[in-house]
Amino acid sequence: MPELPEVEVVRRGLATWASGRTVAEVSVLHPRAVRRHAAGPDDFAKSLRGSVLGEAHRRGKYLWVPLEEGTAMVAHLGMSGQFLIRPVDAVAETHLRVRITFDDSEGTDLRFVDQRTFGGLSLHDTVPGDPEQLPQPLSHIARDPIDPAFDDDAFHAALRRKRTTIKRALLDQSLISGVGNIYADESLWRTKLHYERPTATMTRPRTAELLTHIREVMGDALAAGGTSFDSLYVNVNGESGYFDRSLDVYGREDLPCHRCGTPIRRRPWMNRSSYFCPHCQKPPRPAPHP
């Protein structure tokens, strides 16, 4: 699933190629692509028609594009969603779900392509007075660690109160957004933290170190255009990211740790996998019996 760096790459593409353009026509080719729009596909197309797309924003893995005052188009890429800028006469993609054409002479349209149809688009009211026109359904999602408004101290305090394990906390969107399975494993490896480390044992310096490494991992991924394991994740120009070539732990089961040479291990975890170095990332000691 695309994570924060991948979604940020798409956001930047939308900001460059779609913002400021007026929607001339909307074609919903698969109703599931707008299933989160309660009024249905016809209303989605009618309501979006004539709107001027604002500059795309992101909260965690969600994208939104402000429209007129008080409304925004929300997008979630799901497992395989893509926004693509294409020439208007280009052949339709096999899994094209929504096509947005514009009233200008640039000769391109905006396409939402989604093979697995887990992603989708919808229109929502925004939080009154929010300068970014944050859609109301996203108001519960915490800021992400590369957001300038992210509060490190508040995150540490919330982490200690949560009474869970560190990887579960990193994937909790109410605590910190945008950190998915891949980048959680990469950040924990860099910080030498086991994924089952209790959050109650995290000191302020360790939390600060972890946040530093999360930001480094995300920065490295952004510089590489995101992580692509197949053709399902691309930016708006159809280009794949290359950060998977620089992964230190994720997907490297039985390969030597880049730091100590110990074979990387994989363990089932919450219907996913956790990759870690058993030497660098020592498991927490069991709590003593009362």
C-alpha cells in the first residue's frame, strides 16, 4: 500500500499539473471508485463539474483538493490507486475508474486508475475556519512527522499514555499519520528498536531519535520518488519510485543486516510481516511475574 512518501509524491504532482484548472467534465466509469460519496456517482460528477481545483494537500495517506469555499475532493489511493496526467486522446487505461477533463487548452486530463478498487474519491464539507480547508472526515487523523506543525513533545506524551507496543503506535493514525508497515520497519531498524518494545518504556531521547529516523527514512524515500515493488505505484507522470533499492530491512529476510551482518528475520504481525535484525533490535525482556 502506498505510504506517506508515495502519497506526497502524488500530491506534488497534482499541485504542479492540476491546481488552478477548471473541471469541464467528469466521467465515473466504476461506481465503487466514488462509493464514499454518499450521494452517488451522478451527484459526484455534477458537483465537481465547473469547480476550480485548488492546490492539493495531504494528511497522512489521504489527499484532498480544495474546491470552492467549504468543500473539497478527498482521495485515498488504497492498495493500487493512481492519479495520472494523460493526453486527452490517450487510450484509456484498463483500470480507469474516473476521468476528469478540463476546460483549458493544455491537452491533458486527470485520471484515477485503480486495479483493486480499494481507493476512491469523494466530496466533503471542510472544517470551518481551517486554513488548509481540511475535510471533516479527516479531522481525527494526526499530523505526520514531516508536517511543520507536528508537535514532538505532544507525540512523546501521547506515546507514553497509549500503553501499547511501538510499532502498533506508529501505525495508529490518531497518534501519528503516514507511517506504514515498510517505513515503520525501516525506522525501527535505524533506531535499533524491536517492534514489540512497550511504549511506556520510551524515554524522551529515544522518542526524539525515533522521530529523527522516521523523518530521514521519509526524506530518503521522497528523494527517490517513493517505493515501488511493482507497476501499481507511480507518480502522476507514470514514473516508478526507486527507494525499494535502498531498503535496509523490509523484504530482506535471511539477507545480512547492513549494520552487523546477522541474517534479517521476518515474523507474522497483525496480518502483516515485521522485518528486523535479531542482533541489533533486541526483543524486550518479559515483565516479571507478580
